[in-house]
Amino acid sequence: MNFLKKNVMGIAVCVLIAALATCLGKLTLGSFSLDIIGAPVFAILIGMIISLAFPSLAANEKTKDGIRFTSKKILQCSVIILGFTLNLKVIAQVGAKSLPVILCTISTSLIIAYLMRKVLKLDSNTACLVGVGSSICGGSAIAATAPVIDADDEEVARAISVIFFFNVIAALIFPTIGHAIGLGSEGFAVFAGTAVNDTSSVTATASTAEGIYGENGILSAAVTVKLTRTLAIIPITLGLAIIRARKAGKSGATYSFKKVFPFFILFFIAASLITTVIGLLPESGFTSFYGNHFLVWAKWLAKFFIAMAMCAIGLNTNLLDLVKKSKKALLLGLCCWIGISLVSLGIQYMTGIYGSNL
């Protein structure tokens, strides 16, 4: 009862804004679908705009606890629910061929983020979030990494904004560029799945490409590659937790590995294993309900929870300060984006995927 009293108002504010953001993400303006932008980005933008107009909202006694709870715990819940959308068997079968490309692009982005952080003198949390978000899966990876490295709301908002900016550009130009440089339909699916970050942007990019290529299957293949990338959340978050613990140990600071260990990732793994095991069961009413109804709602709920969390983060972020301080992060995002794109194309060329068709 005390939990509800402390948190209900703040959570309700985030639910309402997330609902508005979800509706905006479904709109189409002429031939331009706002799904390219996605509900989480709309949510964080609305949150920041409201924060400018009503700066005391996030600090209000009636709302601050609920907003803080949403930005931390609901964010972790979204990652756990995302695990239900991953069938490891399907990913192993379809995504295995693209694995060399995925591993190389992830490594490239992380290395660029590490090196550019020193060159640009960028704070380590922002560099880490931009690098992880660019290399793995945008908002979901940032959501999983932020609590592990103890990133604040402004750092999360900055990384999300950078990822969003390059996602939109990719969705608009990649289909035409891919076709022009001779990528086959399979090659483009792998390119979209590795060089575009957020799932909604991958979907938009691949859908546009199907129209240009005049071939179906690009969308499903690109999304599978993207979901394969999502699994990298597991080793990355665990690795960051270990690194953070070692640094604290060397500095002599009092530090609890148990406190920083991303236990929610264990639930993420359990959720994906449940979906994988159910996918191996004989066809029945239960498996049909699970695949056709439960997973559909799980995907929707994961996105909605991310939108709620992004709204909460936006409410705790000063938009004007964010714009002023994001120049270096934007340059880092550009370097990661270009590096990932070039490496994706290069590895595809070497492995023979480049010109192949589905």
C-alpha cells in the first residue's frame, strides 16, 4: 500500500505520456511513417518538453518516486520481457550465417567508442552507452547497460538521442544506397540488421527495401539478424559489471559486486529459454496461444515499458543542456555508425553474402 501511495502518481504520468507516444509512433504523414522514429523517442522528447514547461514535475513529492521507479525498475522489466521475443533455436538457424558480420560490427563500435572517448574527452558513461547502443540494439541495449554502469538520466537521454538521429537517417537512405551498390536481398537484410540499431528502424528500413528490390523476405531476415545482435546484451552487461567491480577494487573503494550485478539479465535469459523450449513442443492449443497471442503482447509490452522509461528519463533531463552537451556524443555516434556500416559491407564481401539473394 505504501508503495502505491509513493509511486502511483509518477507511474501514471509516465503511462499517459507513453500512451501518447505510442499513438504518435503509429501515425503516417503522407508516405512517411512515424514508426521510423518510434514510441520511445517520442516519449523521451515529450518528457523533455514537459520538463521545460513544468520543471518542478519530476521533483514534486507526489510524482518524483514514481518517475524514478519507472526510469530504473520499469526499464529493467522491459529488457526481461524482451527476452520472451527471442527463440534461440530460430536465431541459431537463421542468424548463424550473419554471425561473423555481427561480431565484427559489435567489436568495431566498441573499439571506436573506447578510442574516441579519449580523443574527444567524453565522459565514459556516455561513450559506453553510445558504443553499446550503436553496436547491439539501440534503446534496448542502452536500457540494459545503464543500470550496470550507474548512468544518470541525462547520459541515457544523450545516448538515446544520438542513436535515434542516425537511425532515422539510415532508414531513409540505406534502402536506396544498398540497391545502388549492388547488395543482394540477403546482403541488404544482413546490412540492415547489423548497421541499423532500433528494431522499429530496422523494420522500416527493410520494409522500404522490399519495395525497391521487389522481393519479400528481406524484412523477416533483417529482424532475425537484429534479434541475434540483441543476444550480445548478455556478455556485454556481465563484462561491464566485472570491469566496474575490478576498477572499484583497485581504487580501494567499498564496492559490492552483488549490488551492480545485472540480475535482470538472468531473467532475460530465462525468458528466452522459455520461448525456445515452448518452440520445440508439438503443436497444440497452448503453443498456438503462446506464439500467436502471448508473444504479440510481450513484444508490445516491452516496447511500451521502454517508452514509459524513456518518458521518465526525459522528465529528469533538461533539453537545452542536452543539446549543448551532445556535440561530442553526436560525433562519436557518427564514427560508430560509419565504422559499423563499412565493416558490415566489408565482411559480407569477404564471406560471399554481399551479392547473394534470399
